[in-house]
Amino acid sequence: MIINITHRNDKVSPAVKDKIESWLKHSQHRYDIINSAQITIDSTERAEAIEATLHTNGKEIYAKTSATNLYAAIDSLTDKIDRQLAKAKEKMSAKKGGPRHLEPIPEPITAADLEAMALEE
């Protein structure tokens, strides 16, 4: 999985980078559909904004959030992304071959059954 973390106004601190990478690795282990991730952090005087674009098998997942604290924004973003990943994983697994509603297969007719039916006639 390719992870790209950028900060628009400053460098990304190692603690923030580790937190994001550990969350993405945990999500990859849990859902197993993430191919690459682009995380962008934007700091202003009033709030910290963070946005993520995850490329998965057949779909792109995007979320954006802001909070006064960067760690609170990351936690909010992880919740949003994890909900979308769970939904995407559920849709993909349902399409691949869930149980089909077929008629039950009748039991084969044995020689004893044929004799019984002949006697009834």
C-alpha cells in the first residue's frame, strides 16, 4: 500500500505520521481493499483540517474534517473513512457470490419408490 502524507503549511511531525500510518495499516489489515492513500493536512489559526482520499479496488473513498486539535481531526477522519470502508467491503463481498436463492434439489427416486408408485396405480 502506498501512503502519501502532506502538510500544506508545514512539515508533518513524526508523531502525526506514525498515527496516520498505524491507522491505515490497521484498516488495510481489517478490510484488505486499500491500494493507496493520500492524506493532506491544512493548518489555519483557528482550526486543523485534514482530508483523505483512499484508492480501493474499484472505488475511491474521500472524507474531509476539521477540528481545533489535529489529533481530534484525525480521529474524526478515521471514523468517517472506516464507515465508508466497511460499506465498500460489504458491497464488494455481496456482489462476488453470496448465497443464491435456488429451489431445493429433490431427492433421487429409488427403485423402492418406483415400486410403491406402481402399486398405488
